[in-house]
Amino acid sequence: MGPAWTDLKILGIILAAAVALVALAVVFGGPLLADGVEALAPGVGIKEAAKWSFGTTVVLFIVFAIAAGDSLIGELQFMLGGFFAFFLIITVLIAWAF
């Protein structure tokens, strides 16, 4: 019965952290979204799209690297190629759509 309680404690901590993150997102999300909407209102040029694309691509590839486990060392050449391809495509799509 010991290990089951520790598993439930860990689950409780994870759920509490998730609730805290959602609460922070609700509290701070409004002003952040308002700034984002204001920045995108007049339209986005290629320079502004490149900034948004770089941030999006970095976050996306950090998630990919964490999910893959050893891809930061074992498959760096593929990560870099994918990074530049994603960066180019997302930059063009953001500039085109907005």
C-alpha cells in the first residue's frame, strides 16, 4: 500500500501545479493577448513575421528535443535542418496570413 500513496501524492502535486499554471494563464493571459492583438492589428511585415517565427520555432524545437530525449546530441544535424525549414515556412506563412 506504500507505493500507491506516493503515486497519488505525485499525481496530486502535478494536478496542483497544472491548476496553478491555468490560474496564472487566466490572470496574465488577458493583458498579454491584448498586446498581441494590438501588435497584429495593422498587419505584419516580413521583419515582424521573422521575430514571431523565430520564437515559435525555438519553442517548438525545444519541445521536440525534450520529447525525443537524445536529439540534442544524437541528431543535431537533423534538428538544425528542420529548424531552418520550419523558420522559413512559418515566416512566410505569418507574413502572408497577417
